[in-house]
Amino acid sequence: MEKQDLIVTYGTDAAAMTRQVLDKADLASMISDGNAKIGIKPNLVVAKPHNSGATTSPVMVEAVLRYLREHGFKQLLILEGSWVGDSTKKAFSVSGIEEAAEKYGVPLLDTKDDAYCRVQAGPMEMEISKTALDLDFIINMPVLKGHCQTKITGALKNLKGCMSDREKRHFHLLGLHRPIAYLNTVLKSGFILMDGLCGDLDFEEGGNPVPMNRIIGGVDPVLVDSYVAEAMGYSPEEIEYIKIAHELGVGSCDIIHANRIVLHHDHVLVRPLYSRKVQLLSQAIVEKEACSACYANLIQALARLQDKHLLVHFKQQPIFIGQGFKGKTGDGVGCGACTQGFRCSVPGCPPAATTILHVLLQEIGRKSAFPF
């Protein structure tokens, strides 16, 4: 697998999707040494189940463990340190990851209980889990979701769970972005398996989950996080830690020239969304047999419009989306290839949230005579 590759697959069978991505990436060949010490790092920032939009799917974790065992890897470890004040051990249990670990005889490490090493990362000194530093290969399993301070959180930020609580507090005092970027110069992901099945719109602790029904694989954490930014309606350059990590040589934020390998396109119809914020955003949508990935990207774009206080422009004239509009025409705005007969239609199947946002801003500018 090359650094510029992003493997993406859509669907609802998390176990099968995970295996498809691992097989396509040929993860076993990346590790090669059967005696390698392999760490699996999920996102368990709080003790909540996966469907909250906060934590990594236990089904995905179990599929990774099964793959590694089948390929003869024996020295496996799942490690995490939840946010300050939260119990990692409770998070292991509540998330379902403890059960998956027991099934395959894989130990769990709460990094809050580990010894720490002071490591120099550029101009910064960081307190990092000794066990994490001793690993030969890290499989980074973040969640595609928002963050109240950094807008998004993904692969780069997920390694923060390998630090002491004292260092986590210090990171926040430093403003998060620069230390996150420097952390990834000394603690490196071997492979990223991104849980894009169900992530929160804008808060790392969940509460407003959006089913996105996708899994992403890659070896460049900067590129993977650039995909996250795009999926949530931001350009990578808008996320400061992505920009800094790119400048430090951790990886590339050139999402435009990424080699996207789509294994299976999305054909899953959107289901009712019960989050209050998502329901409010959906008031600007007329949906008829929409695929979940397309719908999720539109929701993310509308969330960015709400951030700009511009969502009101589509409350009276909502956006059309779904296969039910194939071959239809209309004077309104459509989202996705199925609505190409409308006066204004966002191209793509599914279109990226950034593309949707761009078209919607242009439409607002056209109506108001003040282009964005």
C-alpha cells in the first residue's frame, strides 16, 4: 500500500467491511515479523457505546484481532487511556471491546496505569506510555467525528490516549494543535483503520451521531485526517494540526491527489436519525430513498452552514436528495448524481461534504447577490 492510497468501503456489515480493507491493504505484509509487538489503539475517550458516535466499533476491533490471529501474529495488545476523569477500564467494558479482547485472549492496557517516558518531540518534551513506545507496530483505530476545540478528531489526535493524564492537560494548555502534530513525529501509526460507521457531528464525547456507513484505511495519518476534514465539510488547511503535521513531514494533506480505492459503493438507504441536532438540520432536506453516505455528507455540510448562521437560507426552499429523484426536474437545489435534473445539483456519488458546502454557498450568494 502506498502513502497516497486511501481505501474506502461502504455498507453496514462492519466485520466484512473491516476484513475487505485489511485484505486490500495487505496489512500482514506491512508487519511481516510474526513476533512483532502489535498495539491496537481504539478511541475510547469516554465510557460510551459505539452508537453514541464517540467510540470505536467493537465489531471492527474483533475483526482486526481475527485477521491478525489468522496471519500468525501472537504478541497483540489493545491499549487506551480515556480522557482525564473518565475510567478506561469502564470504557473497555461499556464499548464491548473488553469482550472482543477476551474472545481472542488479547490483553488490555489502561495507559493510565503504565510507566511513562519523557520524550523530546521537536521543541516539546512529552510524557508518553512506555509500552506504546516499545511497540513495533501500531494499528490506529480512530472514529470519524467532530471535536469541540479542534473541529475534527481522527488518526493524529487519537494517539493522545497513549499519554499520561498530566500530559493531556498540558496539551490543552498549549492549545492542542501543535503538540498533537509533534506527538506524531515520535509515536507513529503503522496503519490507520478509521471507523466512519457512526460519528458525532461536532463533539468528541458523542450525543449527535450521524450514520456514515464507511470504513477508511491508510498508512498516512495526515492524509486520513484530511479525508476526515473533507468528510465533515472542512478543507484540511482549516484544521491547524493537520497543516502543522504536513509541514513537519508526518504526512501529506494533499487530499485532492489522493488515490481513492473504493471497494464497495454505498447502496444503504438512510434510516431515521434520532439525534436532536441532526433532526434540526434535516428540516432543510427533502429525502426520497437517499443512500446513507450521501445523506450523511449533506448533514455535515449543513452543520457547517449552521456554524456560519446561514442554514436559514434552506429552511423555506429545502435541498432534494435521493434515488427517488432520478429523472426528475425542478427549480430547487439537489444533492448527488440522482438529482442532476434539478436547476442546481451537487455532482458526485456521493459528493464530498466540502463540495456540497461550496455549491450551497454559491447558491446563497446567487440569491443574495453577495458571493461567498
